[in-house]
Amino acid sequence: MWSRESIKAYAKDFLRKHYWKAFLVCIIVSLAGRTSTSNQLEVVDRYSQYPMIDEIMNKVGIEFKNPVLNFTIRKFGGSPVFYLDKGTFLFISIFFIAISIILGYALEVGRARFFLKGFEGDASIENLFSTFNRKEYFSILKTQFLRDLYTILWTLLFIIPGIIKSYEYRLVPYILSEEPELSSKEAITKSRNMTDGHKWNMFVLDLSFIGWELLGFLFFGIGGIFVNPYKEATYSRLYNILSDDYGIDDDLVLE
């Protein structure tokens, strides 16, 4: 068994020595669209916002998913909703999806490698970019894409199974960081096996960061970027434990 307290304690110890390196790594991955805590945009119903304005009828309304930021903008008399014509919106959407796939997938695995190697004493930022090589890159791209595709398909079928599958596939980037030679099926299956019996505890671990997320909201969402290294170090340590890698500071693992 493992405990949230021991995993988080290990993450904190690591970050006391390497926080700013970890921060830079997480920022780079965030810019590539591979983080769950970055500000996200959502399409809003433009007709319910301004039903009488003909000029925006052919445009798409966009709004940040940040209630504090949106509330502040309204308080100053502005509107948190901004508009893009459909062509521009489509181009931007395709561009960011492409960046997330072409760069984000490999960087996500590189981030896992940075933390896992950092636990062993090699906290080099170069580990983040080590996946951009002919031997690993395309295999990582394929596996990461299939992981996301399976998660989306399960979510479209039913919300709850989609959430469960997202936890089953959570460890795929960490597995690929250590075993990039695995096939997509092997990496995904291994993640499913490793998370078997742990998904509820992983969900509770996610909930334990809610306080930090709320604190990030108080700073218009920007504060969340400073929490990302803590979360990623915690998840990396969890992978260590679930993969039976107890050789790193065993005294932090509860029996």
C-alpha cells in the first residue's frame, strides 16, 4: 500500500533541491498543451450572449474557464467573451491540436523522464527533450495518440467509463519514459495492470490538490503554474511505487 502523505513528502524533498528546474520543465510542457491545470478556453453560446448583434452571427464566442478572471473582467465593465470568425477559430484549433500532438506528446514523456531520472540524481533539463530522436519519437507519438483516442471514445460512450479509463492510462507516459521500446498495446496494457486496484486512491490523490487549485484561481489562474511541479513530482513518485521501484529512499514508502 501507499499513502498520499509519503508520496507528497518525497515530492517536496525533491523540489527543495530542484524546484526551478521542475518549474521550467512544466512550463514548457504546458505551452505545448499537455497539462491539466493550464487556463483553457471554451466555446460559449454567442446567441444567448448577444442575440441582437448581427456582426457576430458568423463568429465563435470564446471564454476562459476561469471564474475568478471572468468575474474580475465583468467588475471592470468588460466582457470575458471574445469573438473570432469561424475560419480563424478553425485555424487556431487545428494549430494547437497539431502542436499538442507533434511536440506535446514527446514532451509529456520527457517530463516524466526528467522527474524519474531526477529522483536518481540526474535532474537535467536535457531529459525533457531526450525523446526527440528517431529511435523513440514516432513510437511515443503513436502510443500517446492512441491513449488519448481511447480515452475520448470511452468518454463519448459514457462519462464515468471515460474517467475510469483516464486513470487506467495515467501511467503510459512514465512507462514510455523508461521503456520506449514497448508497443502501444504493451504500454497501455501495462498501465492498466499497474493501476488495477489503485484508481480510487489515485482519484483521492487528485482531490488532495483542490486547495492548491483554488489558491491558483485567486491569482487569476496564474498561481496554478507554480503548483504543477508539485503535482508532477507527486505523480512521478506514485509511478515509482506502483512499478515496484522501491530502491529510491525506501523509508518514504509505507508498508
